[in-house]
Amino acid sequence: MSKIFIVIYNYFQRHKVLFYSFLLISIVLMVWATSLLKIRQNITDFFPTKGEGDKIAEVFQNLNVKDQMVVVFSPIGNAPIDSLIGCAEEFYDTLSTSCADYLKSILLKIDNQMIGGVSDFVYSNLPIFLSEADYERLDTLISEAAIRQRMWQNYQNMLSPIGIGSRKLLFLDPMGIGNQTLENLQDFEIESGNAIVDNYLFTTDTSALLMILTPKYNMGRIGENKDFVKTLEKELSEFNNKYSAVKVEYFGGAAVSVYNAEQIQSDTMFTSLIALIIIAVFISLIFKRKRTIPLVILPALFGGLFATAIMALLKGEISGISIGAGAAIIGIALSY
């Protein structure tokens, strides 16, 4: 194998023009191929790809709770609740237009249909929620006397004002089989620290109104969420300037992942640049011939360019995290 490279070296030593022409064409082609490479920014690339790593990444990508973002409308001074609601309604309309390509849903009001959906879900999957005690209780519920008494109670409820709100539930479960299940679910309720005022979601002390955003892309899709975060921050800035009595803020996993990725990229570029400068200074102090510096650095850069060009032709994309790790490989190459 070494003889082949020696032959190539001797050939180009005798044909310098051909060598530099071939080198220039190679660099141009590699730069062109590298320009086609797409950088994939996905936080799940941190996860291992073997064993349980794939399962962890899949669960992380499909965990919708982590992707939700919360917009907080808080008063400045003694602004009334109506001003918070008015600002939130206008902001809702604005996001529905400007961020339609990035958002899956916007939750501002808790309607009755949403609340009724909880009971529909429970009754659609009632056998799963029933315990052994509930099944034992069925014997007493389906006796003739119990049915007669229950139907009479239902009749009285239908005639009373209570029947207006409980009509659907009475038709859905006339024997009250799932009533105990609904009560049991309250034992698992987590204190949310929120209150509902006129179907709007507030903090417990009603000092701030909350809006929940569900992006189309999970927080691992940093590239897609970057434009969304920038658009959202632009709208927030405009509303904060427009409403002097209301302060609009937001927080969420998508924004955190975007800014973390930008910080990682800037830190990687900065540390790589500092490392190259230190190595160049160190080499200049060790070797008397200054032309040694480019002779050491250029082969490593040429190799990195060649590697990214091959990656672009074979894969078409590369993880941004891998590029950060590649900075360390360049340092190792220079040390050799």
C-alpha cells in the first residue's frame, strides 16, 4: 500500500501544474458537496442508538407535555382582569395567523365540551377504571329494588334544575356505575395552582392569565422550532409595547432547546477557534520555520472538508452535535 502512495507522490512531483489543478478542482468539488449538507438539530441525537437508546429517544419525541409552551399575561400596577382577557384574546388571534404553520393548538378558554370530554373518556374505558370493589358493588346496583329506587331518583333529578346539567350523564350512566370511579379519580388530582374565571385559565390568586401553546414539532426538532420561537418573541415584543398595563411573557421546552442549541454552536465555534490559535502559536514557538504552521493545519482542514463532503454525498445530513464533536477530532489530528 505504501508503494502506491510513493508512486503517486513521485508522479505529482514531476507534474506540479497537474497537481495544483487537481487540488483546486478537488477543493471546489468538496466545497460544493459540503454546501449541500443539511445540519440536523435534534436533541435526541444525544441518546445512544443501541439497546434501550432507541426506545428512550422514541418516548422522548412522543412525550407531548414537554413540548407545550405557556404564555403568561400579568398586570402592571392595578390593571383589571378585563385588560388581561382583552390582551390575551387579541394575542390569540395574532398567533392563529402568524404562527399557524408552527402551532398544533392554542388553549385559551376551557369550554364545557372539553370538561365533558373527561367523563366521555372515563365511560368509554370504564372497565379499565373499575376496581374489584366496584365489581362487587354491581350486585347491589342491578337488583330490582335498587333499579326501581335509582330510576325514581333519576326522574326527580330530570324534573329539577339539576337535570339541566346532568341530563347527558343520566342517559350515559343511569345506574351510576361510574360515579365512584369519577370520585376516585379525584384522589390522583395534582394541585395545579390554577383557577378558572369565565372559562379562562388563571393562577390561583387570579394575578396572571395563562395561554397554553402546543407546537407542531417536538422540542427535539430545533431547526423547525427556531423560526417559531423568533416569530413568537417578535409578537411578544410588539404586544408589550402596545399594552402598557399588561406584561406578556412565555416559557417552554421548545424555546429552551433552541437557545441551548445556539449556545452549544457558539461555544463550539469559539473553543475550536481558540484551540486552533493556541496550537498555531505553540507550533510557531517550537518550529523555527514559519511555513511549518500551514503544513500542519491545512492537511487537517482538508481532511475535515473531505469528510463532510463524503457525508453530504452518502447521507445528505449530519447532526449539529456531531460537528461539535468533530472539533475535538481536528485537535487530535493536529497533535499528530
